[in-house]
Amino acid sequence: MMKAKLTLVVLVLAVAAASGGAFAAGPKASRSVVLGKTQNYPASGCPKSQGCEVFARVSGIQMKADGVDHPFRAPTDGQVVAWWLKLPAMRSTQVKSFSDLFGGPPAARLSILRRGKGGRVRLVRQSATEQLQSHLGAKGRARFKLAEPLRAKKGDYVGVTAMTWVPSFAVGLDPVGDSWLASRPQRRCNTPSSRNPKLFARYYRRSDAHAEASTVKEYRCLYRTARLLYWARLVPEAPAAPPADQPGR
């Protein structure tokens, strides 16, 4: 009798193994991907006077970084769950100057963007605005976890919007290896120098930030030798579970 019970247990285990674990959990989600990851990371020129530049009142997509093409294009459907900015230390006089020029303390959003024809881009969805001043000079990178992940389709781009100004910006880089695309029409591609204060103030009085969801704007200005210092974590969607076998089939 004992021998018969042992034989039955062995058979049950063998059937379970052969079925591939019929009672196991569904397929696991793929490993997350950090968009914008490259071998080398440049630094902002701040707080030095020379080279301390910011991007302001505009949305941007880094199209090439450290020689990597389309580092912020989603390789698959998924959800963006967090993002980072490299925020340099800044002098109080610099913070005040930029805040006066661009309408307030540094602030940014993350954007999911879908490129169309003729340089037109649709803002699919975006994060809440993050206030950045308290993060200036943070060790490493400032991380922002999204309370509501942003869904992205394969081929969408993840961009960053400066609602006022953002110092996560490196300049003087390789003209071939680094370029970013801005939400400006072609007639506004030539940004005036701050050495002409009146012209500079007049130009930035208008905001080019792409800040209203489901709207389309022109992204016609490609700037070389510079990099927007942001990153985003994309969690790919889990593959669909295969349909269960139907009885009698």
C-alpha cells in the first residue's frame, strides 16, 4: 500500500513538471531600460561664470548623446516610472539672475512626445512640474519618481520641458556626437546673445515650452554641441500570457 502511494506522488510531480508549471505566476515583466544612458556624461559649466548656461522656456529631446543616436526613443511599449536631472551647484546670484530673466525659480516636467511629419510633434502626456531649486548641487543626480507612470508606445520620445529654466545643460561638446531638438519654429532657431539684454529679454518673453497635452508644436531647431542632462527609466510591458488550452482540444 505504501509503495502504491509513493508511486502516485511521483506520477503527480512528473505531470506537474511536464506541464511547465501550470500553477506558476504569469510571465514576468522585462527588465527596465534607462533612456539616455551613454558611456560618458558631460558636466554643466555652472557655477563658473564661463560656460554656465541653461535651457529655458522650451521643450527638448536629446537626439544624439555621446555619439548614440536617438537615446530617448522608446525601444518598446512600456511605462516611464522615474526620471533624473543632473543639477549643478549654483551661486545665489546666478539663481536670482536666471529666475528674474525666465519668470521664476527652476522648474521642469518630463514629456512623452510623438513625432510626426514636417517637424511636428504631439505631446501625448507629461508629468507634474518639479521645482528644482532645492535640488541644486545634489550629489549624483536628482531623482523624481512618478506617482502615475507615463505610458509610452514603441517609437515615442521622452523629452524634458523647462517651464522656466533648467541648468542641467552641458555645452561645448562634439558637434557630431551631441545634438538636441527644441520646440521652436524655424524662425526662432537663432537665440540672441545675453550680451544684448533688450533683444535677449524680448526673445524669452515668449515661451516655447510644449506644456499642453494632446497639442502639436513644431520642433524645427536642432542645436549641436550641447546636451540636456536628463534620463528616464522605462519599464517594458509584460508579454501577454498565452491563451489557456480549451477542454476537449
